[in-house]
Amino acid sequence: MAIYLDHAATTPVHPEVKEAMLPYLEQQFGNPSSIHGFGREIRNAVDRARDQIAGALHAAPGQVIFTSGGTEADNLALIGVARALREQGKDHVVTTQIEHHAVLDTCEFLEEIGFRVTYVPVDATGLVSMNELRQAVDDRTALISVMYGNNEVGTLQPVEEIGAFAREQGILFHSDAVQAFGVEPLDVQRLPVDLLTISSHKINGPKGVGALYVDRDVPLRPLAHGGQQERRRRAGTENVPGIVGFGRAAQIAMGNREQYREHTSRCRQAMLEELESAGVTFTVNGHPERHLPHILNLSFPGADTEVMLMNLDLEGIACASGSACTSGTLELSHVLKAMHLPDEILRSAIRFSFGRGNTEEEVRQAAQTIAATVKRLTEQSK
């Protein structure tokens, strides 16, 4: 029996999402930019989905830009703002050492084209240092980008405090909320964020579609040129089935958010209880209280991450070594390295992430298999 514990990488499409998408894969095929009836019908579907996404964020529909996913949304936020503000003498970006590579690699690109980037450190729990962040900004800082909740260890960042500080300084603030959307309450009328990234396939929607919330009056240069779509901020014919699915997934996620939190918290606790009762030595990586409920990063000293993942895969248990975008490389996690954890913790870390379709019973079953695997591997390494 296969047990999927990698929901932070991607989630199965909800049946109601698939049902909402099907008409736009079969009968309704018009181009949303066409002015005839076929096109208007599709334009209405895109507008409905935009309303659903905006409603989930408490934003205005015009503040939502559809993209091909979280990575493009992060790129658009950072590069779009940086290029727009360079004309005002702003050539500096502040981020953290534990961001997703969609932000870190984009920051490297900005450095290549002449921007300065400061990478703020975190503590041993993955929490950003506010003192370091305050010291990092200067009068040429255009943007601060700090993720809402970390995709590897689940640590929640002090987004409200960072945003309040950014506004005091007159600096724009972007947050990658891909892992938090559908889990944490994201109200952009209350949160002091100027740009916010979200993604469909983390909330039981289709892959290949995401969105960037952009507050009014935020200067933003488009990355793609060649059309008037998304109010000239993102050219290209819209991924209509994906957008429709994203809208329905967001609607479902908002309606079930509290139940989802409770369910994934119970799954997380069930795994910890089962591993403890099995007498396995492990450590929990991340903040003990400020964390996303569906992510659990554990280290098993004496058991190598790569060997563990291969053995668990053979047992039918799907989990990960870190971000899905880099886990194929099996490099040491840049997040855990930034947390300055001991080498034996770094080299034995595995991320388990829970979601729709998991049961407490199967999580306990998986934990028993994990415990047996750890015991076998640690015995072999002695």
C-alpha cells in the first residue's frame, strides 16, 4: 500500500476541481481575448476564477495576476519591482537565506544585472532575525522578500512585524505564501504586504498555474511582452482550465481551512507519537510553536537521508529531503545549513508533509515502517 506524505511538494487534484475544469478541456475552448461569444464565455470563466482567488485573499480582483505558478510569480514580484524602482535610484533587495530557490535564484539573477542583495540569516529554529533585517536595509532598498512559512521546516516568519517595519521605511514587501495559502489566514487588507505569491497545486488544484497579489500603486515591470493580458502585466493567452481549477480549489480550501489545519495537525502529532513509542532517536527541525501544521521535518542521526528515502520508497512511503524543486539532486538542504544545525542532523533530515487523503491510521502505519527502517539502518552503520 502506497502512502503519500509529500503534500508540500504537490497535492492530488480535488474531484470537484477536476469537474470544474472539464468543460474548459472539452466544449468551451474560446480564447478569452476574442470579442465574439466563444471568447466572452471564456473571459467570464477567468473573471469568476479571479473573483474566487481575490475573495480568498480579501483582495480586489484587479490586484490578482495569474501566472504559470509560484516560481513565475516570485520572479515577477522581484524582477518586476526591482527594475521599476531602479529608475528611482533603488538598487537593493533584502531577503533571507532560507527562501525557496524561486526567490534565491531570482536574487542571484538580480545581482548579475547590477543589483545588490542582502541575505539575512535565521536562528536554529529557522526564524528570521529582525535585528539583522533592520540593519540590512538602507536608503536604496527597493524591496524586502520574506516567505510566509518555510517549505522545508514549516517555520512561520513574523510577516506582520516585517511588513510594518517595511512600511515605516517606505520599502515594498513581498512574501512567498505558497505553503501558507489554504492553511494560514491570509487577509491582504490586514497583512502589511505589497505583493504575495500563491500556487494552485499546493491546495489540490492543477499544476502550472499560480497568482501574484499586487497592491495598488506598486510599480511593476512585466517579464513577458506580447499581449495585453492581465492588464499588460503578464502577456500570453491564459491557461483557462488551470485558472478555473485554481479558482475552485481556492474556494474549497477557504471553506475547509480550519478542518484542514486540525486534520494535518492530528496527522503530524500521530507520527511523532508513534515514533516516540517505537523508541526511535530523532529530532524535530524548525520552530516548536510557530510552524505550519502540515509540515514535519525530522532528522534521524545515524541514518543517511538518501538511503532512508530509497528504503522508504521501496516500502511505498513517499516523502522528501527538502524542496521538491531540488530534492532530485539530494544536496544538503540550504535551509538546514542556514540554521547551522550539526552535521549529523543535516545528513539525516527528511520532510514529511500531510494533506487531504491522509488518515491518522496510515500515518501511524508509515511511522512504524519508518521506525523499523531507522533501526535497521542505524544498526548497520555501527
